[in-house]
Amino acid sequence: MTADPYTQSGEFLDVFSRDAWQALRPAVVEAMRHAAPGQEPIVDVGAGTGLGTLLVAEAVPDVDIIAVEPSPILRAVLLARVAGDEALRRRVTVVAAGVEDVRLPSRLGGVLAINMLGHLSPQRRRVFWNDLRARLAPSAPLIVNLQPPAEVTTVPQTTFASVQIGRHIYEGSGAARPSGENTVTWTMRYRILDPGGAVERELVADYPWHVITPAQVLDELTAAGFAARLRELDVVVATPHT
């Protein structure tokens, strides 16, 4: 596995992801309810802290789940979340791996891959699609999403989250700059403010990100043998061609 990009900032990810997952919830739950019947496991790729894993468990209550996450700090939250729920402990297997080294079962009932496509190069995405196409049961859904920007461009500094917990306000903001033919670099700023608004702690972290348009991901999935549709909030649901 490569170096963990969330070594410093991972403590903030769950806090700042909750509203986004709440918005994604209807589309993910509805699509995942079409998971293939039977005992094939469902895989949550890039499971992060497990917010998507919870949605899979809710939508498909009787199937085992494999939650794949390469980041140790995010995986620690994921594992604690699973361990703290008796029902999840019986169903969810946490795997320390990325898409390049995970060993998946030969048959899958569905795949969730949210907020992670930008970590993959175009070549790595094509390998990923082809591998999943060979494993997914007929009609089993592959659910992915797209995140901005859709092209190599400059994104001005924008505050995307502000959450109060106890006496502290946790604030997240970010800006992007072009850094390659198909990539931008996000500079994320995380701040902890006291009740008066003074900064108690601040962290800045850079993330390289591969951009992809909706048309590109639909074309890639079609070429890999999927029927794919773009839904609201840039969620793409694909199923294998029979």
C-alpha cells in the first residue's frame, strides 16, 4: 500500500463527511436494495470511517459486507464503529487494502465505491472496472460517485463544513490548483476554533486528485461491459451486461 494521505487529517474526516453521506443516503440505499440475491458478499471499497458501510448494512440486512480501507487512521474509526455494534460485528469484515492489492471473492453481490475515484489514475480505473465486471453477479449494482472538479481547473478557497462539538467549532475548507494533465491538487485546511472564534489549532494538507467527467466514467463503464446511468448528486449506478 502507498503512504497514507490521511495521516494528519484523518481525525476530521468522519465529522465533515456526515452531512454529505446524509445527502447521498437515498440514492445509495435505493440502488443497493437491488443487490443480487443469495449469499454473495457486498464490498464497500474505500470504506473510510464506515458511514457508507452502515448504509449497505441497512439496505441489505442479510448479506455479509467486506469493508476495504487502506488508511490506518480511517480504518481505526471503521473498526471501532463495527466493533461497537453487535449486528455489524457478525456481518462486516474489515480489510486493510487498497484497490491495487485487495483480494476479493470470485463472486460479489454488489459494490459501493463512494468518494474514492479521484485516488485512481485512468489506467487504474480501467483495471478496477474490469476486475469488478468479472466478479459481480448478474444485476448486482456497482455504485460510485463523482466529485468536483470535473476538469483540471482552479477552485478558489471555499469553506465546506463547520461543525460545533462541545466548546469547539471544527471548520473545513479547501482550494484546488492544476497539477497535471488529468490531476488537481487539493489544499485542505482544517481549523479548531474556541467559543470566541480564535484558532486553537490548524492543519493544512495536500491531496492529489484525478479528475473525471460524468461522460468519461459512463464511457469507461460501458467499455468494461456495464450498463451505467448517472443519477442525482453525480451518483453512477452500473450493472453488468448479461
